[in-house]
Amino acid sequence: MMPPPLPFGLILAGGHGRRMQAGLERNGPAPHPRLKPLVMLETQPLIAHVVERVRPQVARLAINANDPPELFQPFGLPVIADSMPDRPGPLAGVLAGLEWIAREAPGTPLLTVPADTPFLPENLVSRLMLGYQRSGRVTCAASNGQNHHVIAIWPASAREPLHAALETGNRKVGAILQALQVVSECWDGEAGDPFFNINSAEDLAAARLHRLAK
């Protein structure tokens, strides 16, 4: 059987990261106002770890961000801003990615991952694409009994219902995905949580310990 074509990939870096910055500021100046993706984990920004994990798994990769694009220039990737105003949340980034695909490669599925998940598995796309091929629906990763809603493969057909939901002010990720009949692929049983995400200074410290233990 031929392997499925690779999706496009989008790293979601459009949020503020207020919890992270508040925690870091208690211990000294924050590394950059608001920009959690640029917080350092070992010798690289968080988002650099995500780029390294995802780039080999997708056909093309971009960053969704609403801050000045030049801040992400070192990563050599196109930067796509939300098309919806006022930063309405991660689904606005997903929508921006689906609009990018509609312009560049109509019909191609989209992989989305957050910029704060530095331990993503190397088989992320292959596993998610198997679930996507079986169902034809949004397929998200799961671990430890939890669905990771924006670590997912999105069909191009999700663009219009997602736009309609955001237009009416519906920003509830779980509810929108339920309406889209999301399915999940589970990574239980692996050492550690490959979908550990960093939301606070404490999470960052735990991630540093995790990397030292490997």
C-alpha cells in the first residue's frame, strides 16, 4: 500500500503566553514580552524544538503568529497571521492554515501543533494520517485519557464550518470538534507524555529536567 501524501504543517504560535511570562518575571526579566515560543529550553527557543520534530514529517511547514514576523525569521519559515481579528484563540490559527492550503494546495490536509510542545513524537504524522485515512474527519492526538485538540490533522473541508463557528463567536475548541465528529489516535503506554505542553515557569523547569534525564 502506498503511504498517504504528506500534509502541510502549521505551528500555532499566535497566543500571548501570559502565565509563562508572569512566572518568569518573578525570577527576573522575561526573555521577550508575551512570546512564549521564544522562551529558551536548553540552547534553543521552544518553537525551535517543535520545528525540528515536525519539519521532517510534513510537505511544507509554516508558523501561525500575530506578532511581528521578523521575530520568527531565524526559523526560515513563512509566518501566517490570523485572518480573524482580536486573537480569538487557537482555532483562528487553524483557520488561517486551512486558508493557506486553499490558496497553495487545495485539498491537502493540515497538521497543526502548538509551539509549546517540544517532545512531539517522530511518528506523529504517520499515526494521525492513518486515523484520518480511515475516517476522513479531523483526527487528533490523545494520551493519558486526554484529547489534544489542536495536535491534529484537519481536512480541507473543515475550513468553512470552522470559519462559520468563529464568525458567530463560538471559540470552544471541544464543542467545535465534536460538531466536526473528531476522532483520536492514542499514544498511551509510551515513556513520558510526548504531548507535554509548557504553560508556566514550573512546566519549563519540568521540561528541562525531562531533557536532562534522556
